[in-house]
Amino acid sequence: MGLKTTHVSKCLDKKLLVMGYEVPDLLAIFLLLSVLNLTFGQFGAKFFSVWLPTIIFALVLRYSKRGKPNNYLIHYLRHKLGPKKLCAFSESIKWESPNEEMND
């Protein structure tokens, strides 16, 4: 009676890329495209007001993220939009140094 084995793929942690872009990057590109199309879609120069800025944004995003870790765009936005001051305690708790307790 032999041991049952099952074939398992060797690259389970491979990130999902579509045309070299991660999924959050594609969402940012298509969000920009849809907003520009919504605002400037009725004008005559649709290529220059909608498509060209989106293509430039996609190229800048591709070359600026070269060598950066996975989900760099999400972590960058969390860093910029997050609180400027992080505190482990609530503001109402007054921190006392151990030296003050020794002097009492």
C-alpha cells in the first residue's frame, strides 16, 4: 500500500499581474480614466483631455514602481493619509517617568 500524493503548484505566492500592473494599480488607472471621461468626455479633444493623461499616468506609475515592493501604492497612500502622530496610549493618560516615582 503506497502513500497517496497530490501534485501541488510550486508558485502559490505569485502576485497577480495584468499587463505588468498589479490590481490596485489597474484600479487607480481606470478610476482616473473614468473620472476624466465623466468630466471631459463631451469635449471635442477627447484624446488629449481623457486618454493622453491616463496613458501618461500609467507610464509614470509603471516606471516609478520599478524595484518597489508589492502593493507599494496602497502602503504609500496609507502612509500619506494616515494620522501624523501615533500614540500607544490615549491622550488623557499622563505618562510619568520612573524617576518621578523614585523621588516621592
